[in-house]
Amino acid sequence: MEPHTEGYRCRVCSAPLPITADTIAIGCPYCGALNIIKQDLIRSLYLVEPVGEETVLSKLEERAKRGYSPGVFTRSNLAWLDKVLVPLYIVDVDALLNYDAVVRVYIRKCRRREKREECSTETKTVRVSGVYEPGLRSYPVIARRGVSVYSAKALAYAYLTRRPIAKPLSGSDRESGVWRNLLAVELDGKTAITLAIDEYLDDARDKAKSWIKREAEMKASAWGGSVVGSSITWLRLTPVDVKSSVTDPIAVPLYYAVYRSNEGFYGVYLSGWDGEVILMEKPAGRLERGLWLVTGIIASGVIGAVASNLPVYWGSSGFIYSLLAIAIGAYTSYYATRRAITPFKTVVKTHVSKIPGES
């Protein structure tokens, strides 16, 4: 839905607000005051206090000195620095999964006949049932619809892992200019719970399948032989006793810096409460460029050797394939050499930005 402003004005400065039908809370882009639009969907709001810009820049410069292109990330190269407040919920979910499954287990059996060993693989069908307990898990749910960029998701999991102090909102805090950078809150707590439960059950189903296979393999091992694998042929999983709880929305700061050097522009995302780097672009180092050059040399050499032998084995048709292989080798060599001598960016994901289930 397109934003509209008619009828919605800031409670402090009366400036128009970019409200949509989903907006629950928003910061005024003019005076920075917090405006809670739907009082029935939000009880309170918590804020993780952002550190100052000086702290963020100093942290980044310290990290750059440890091998991340220190000549690029300097004050003189800083082109842009800003922060946003990413609203999120922390949802705790716990449940049980009743399972009933039929598993095909593959067992390898060997026996010795005279001087040789004969082996064969047998298939056993095993039925297992029971209750799987995934355990309590916590999920960060970003309260802005459609936010799926890696930096915001990584920030949410960094908050979940490290849990910096979040202060409850007081009356005077609503007028603070910090809310100017708040991403509008568009999800309520119930929606956040629904999303977290869906993710929890998806994770639990994957783990339950491994659990079920192990149980079936243990039963099948009683027939002797070595279990070499298994596959689930029929499965029914039923979630029961689902429990959940959700926090009030928490505004978590995220800094974004852009640096300009002779080789181009480089962006850096940092957690706003301590200045730790979450995601950064940097110029490729000498080692990376050298690997590209070596790759190009090896690839062109191998393809050239293959191309020279094709006419020998395939005659006239081999000559056509040889020309094609030479063209591929030439392009490979050109591309790798270009990557080796032309400045390019690499993206660094730090330990802070680890997201479960993503590489």
C-alpha cells in the first residue's frame, strides 16, 4: 500500500506523517518525536541506547587496522554516516511434536565364503512413534513488514545473542529526536508470535526427521549387520502443547557508513550499541587477486591442452570443438586476469552477523 499523509500529523509539531494502514508506531521525520498510532496494539516500546558516532568510527578504524584495508576506512574517506532504529520483537516458543513414521532402513550384511567375503544390502521397514521435544527457542522478529536485508536480520540475531540493555519508554523519551530514524512498527505482537511459531515448527520438523531416522536405525540394528542409511517413506508430525511469549517492541540501533577511496565506495554496517562490525565491503586484497590470476593461468592452460588434442581424436568435428574450447579458454583467462588487476569489492561477514541456517 502506498504511503499517504492525509489526516495523520505529528502530535508535537503537527507535521504530516507517512502513515500506511499497517503503521502502529512511527517517528516524526521532522521533529523526531515518537507517534504511537494504534494504542491498542502496542503497550510500550523499549530502546537500546545508541553509542555516539565517535565511538562507532573509532571501533571501525581499530578493526580495519587488523587486516581490513586500514587505508580505506579513515575519517578523511568518510562520505556518509547515519543510523536507523530497527524495531523487533523477541519471541520465545516451546512445543512438543507427536510423531508416527515408517522408515526404510538399509543394512549391509557380509559373510565369508571360502576365501572371499560376500556382502549384500537388505532393506528393513521400521515403524516408530513417540514424542519429540525440540526445547525452548527464542526468535527475533523484525516489526517492519518486508525487511529481509541481511544486515537487519544479522542485527536482530546479534541482539538476541548479546542482549544489550533496553530501556522502557518514558513520557519524556517520546519527544527525543532519536525516533526520527525509527523504521515504522508495522507488526503487532500476535503477528510476531505467529511468524516465530512457524519458524520454530519448520526447524523442529527438520530436527525431528533426523531423530526419527536415528530411532529407526537403532531398532533395525537389532537384526545384525551395519546400518548404511535410511529414508522416511511416511511421516505424520503433530505439534502439541505449543507455548509462546513475546516482548514489547525493542528499537535496536544500526549504523551505516560509506567510505570513498580511489577504488570506489565501500559500505559498512555496525551494531549501534557497541560499534561492532556486522557487514562490510572492502577492496580485494593481494592474495585474492593473486588467486584469480593463478586460476586464469591454470584454466587457460588446461583448456588449451584439451583443445589441441581434440582434432587428433575427433577429426574434422574435433577441430570445431577445439575452436570453441580455445574461445572459452581465452574468455576465462581474460575474466580472471581482469579480476586480478581491476579493483573489486569483497563482502566480509563477521562473527557478529551469524544467522542460524545461513552461510
